[in-house]
Amino acid sequence: MRNASSSGFTYADLFAGIGGFHAALSHGGGRCVYVSEIDDRARATYELNWIAPLPGADQPQVNTDITKATPEHGAVDVPEHDVLTAGFPCQPFSKSGMQRGMDEARGTLFWNIARILEDRTPSVVLLENVRNIAGPRHRHEWDVIIRTLREIGYRVSDQPTVFSPHLLPPAEGGTPQVRDRVFILGTYIGAERVASEIAAERIPGPVVDRRASAGWSVDDWLTEWILDDDEAITDIDRYRLTAIERDWINVWDDLVARYRQETLTSLPGFPLWADHWVSEGTLDPLDLESMPAWRRSIILKNARFYDSHRTLINGWRKRHPQFSAFPASRRKLEWQARDLKSLWDGVFQLRPSGIRVKRPSYLPALVAITQTSIFGPRSRRLTPHEAARLQGFPMNFSFGEQRDAASYKQVGNGVAVGAAWHVFRTHVAQNADDLPQDLVDSVLAAPRAPSTSLSAIRS
């Protein structure tokens, strides 16, 4: 087995985005020797933060299209490395004929990863994808991925490792973001040994369980921990709510206050659709029967909600005549804040499905579309820099001069640094006997929390 580099170990970073895996593995003593990212803007952000600061001799080879570096025949144009990481896109695999493994993966971007693994056989492979990759709708794709890795020679579990950064405390690299992702980790031991271990039913389970770290409660998170001081934010008015947006929130907040005063409880947890606040007796049974069950249930619950609180709702509507002119999506409220007393005390998103309100502890997953979380106590959206902190990137991480929309998209597509480091470190510890000693020593000697984490300033 190949010895790791004098720096600890080397790694190739595929579908690299803005460098989530880079931050995690560099923390463990790794040296990046190869980067592949097809998106020009994301690659520019990666280079600005992770490559430009390095001396020329230490800079990795940069690739803009992995398909050109992985020919079907002949060697791949990727240097030797000890660890391969990839936050890869998942395309459908063909189900035709009797194809297996590498053959069936051909034509997908996973095949390009497999070609590198087949040619270079790095000691560890670390892949990341959305949770649905291991769900029933993608069972075939999952089976092809696992079967292919095993045929190449990787010991890999057929059970997904699902993890989220909010399950870790700051001292272990966590951040207050619910971001369940599937991690696939494999150790190269050769196809024959893989086959023998499967025959002996020595198949590993998930690297980690989806549960909070010992001694940590996810309710201990505070969103404010990842926020910058308002005074330090250039052009902060760009992130503040507009007068119209504040009116949306204030009107709904008045309903929250009236409801609490009348009932001494918080709003119900089902979606409130004000356009369907009518008496249940006026609903057409035939119309209800023709609806999908989920929609019928919501409409019935809203009608019963109206019947139970008719006087309150009618008085509230009379007090706010502008409500009827709100966009349709702003006439819907998803109250997921339990006993919170005001929208302004929580975290909310202006979603196509309505205004979603949560407690100000941990945030919903960052996404690559415009659903940026709003921190109610400061009446503003998270900035791109704060969104990067939510992913575990360092305080000095920069997006350069690019537009915010591109920065939000890049962060939403990224890898959570703390979660990636946690599963990688755990996998190395579990497989230490089959890995290069330099790699094992380097990873296990690193602090439990990445140096980019909140632990340095919030623990």
C-alpha cells in the first residue's frame, strides 16, 4: 500500500465547489494535489481562498471538466493521491440488460469518479450527496454505486451514513444548521478481500449514527453564534427587510398575539392557509374527494380552525385590510416555532409555500435558491459570509467581488465542513489497520474541531 506524503497525506478534490472538503481535510494535515470544478464562479471562489495563498510549488493541479481527464481507455490525468473526495451530482443509471458495476455507471459522472478510483486506488474514498440518494426512489442508483465501489476493491457499507452539522457541538466542529447529507466512505483493500468479507458477512455498518454527540443537545444551539456584528457588515441595508416584507410579518405577528391572548397557547403546527378560512359546512364534498389526501387534510384543518376562532380571525382581517392584497404565498403561514411568542423572536423564511417560522436555535439547510433565512431579532437576512460560517468555513473566507446571488448559490451547494470532518475522522479511526500509518497519525492527531469551526470563538 502506498505511503502517505510527508505532509500527512494527499487528496484529490472532485466536484469541489468552494472547498468544504478542502477545509476539512487540510485541517487533518492533508495536502490537496488535484481540484476539479466545472463552474467558473465556484472555481474562482475556491482558488481565491484555497489556492492563491499557497506557494506555487504547493498549488494543486486544477481541472475544469473531469470528463476530459478520465478517458475510457488509458490512464487518467489525475496525480497519485491518498484520499479522493467528491460531492458528486447523481444522475440516473441505466436499468437495461444485465449490466453491472462500472459498465452500468458509464455515461454518468459517478463513472468518472470510478475511473479514477480504478486507476489510482487511493486509500480512502469520501463521497457526499443529498439524503434522497439512499431513498427508495433512487434504490437502483444506490445499489450501482455500492456495487461498483466494491468491484474496484473498496470496503464500503451498503447502509448510508447520514449526518448533519447541528448534531455536533461547536467543540467538535458543529454549526447550527439542519443539513442531513449522505456520506459514502470506503477503504481500499482489494476486490478479493472485499468479496471474502462479504461472503463472511463482515459488512460494515454506517460510519456514524444520526444522533447528537454525547452530552450535546441540539436545542443548545443559538443562531446568533454564526452572525457577524451588524456594525461590521458593509452595506447592511441590502440584507434588511423591506417595508413590504415587514408588513407581511407584522400582520401575521398580530394574529399570533391575538391567538395567544385568546387561547393561552401557540398557533397549531399545520400550514395556515388564510384563503381557505371558511366554514367547514360550505366546503363541497365532491371537490374535497377529488383532492390529494394531503391537500384535503390541510383544507379541512383550516376550515375547522376558522370555525373555532371565527370572531378572532374576522376581527384580525378587519384590522388589516391590506392582507387580502398580499401575494398568495404570503397569505400562508407555517408555524414551526412551538411556544415562541412572536415571529420577530424567531428565524423565518419567505418560501413559495408560505412564511415558515422556527425557533432561533438551529437553521434549516442552506439551499442553492433564494430562501435565505431571516433572523427575526435583527430583522435581516443572513449575509453570504454568515451563510459560509453556517457551513463551517473560516472567518476570513471571502467571495471576492461577485454578486450575492452567486455566493448564496455556492454555499447552498457546498459541503458542511464539520460534518465532513467528523465522518472522515471516524472512518479513519475505524479502518486504521488498513490505512497508511502517516495518514492515520495525521488525521487522529488533529484537533477534534476543524480550525475553521465556531469552537475558537463560541465554545
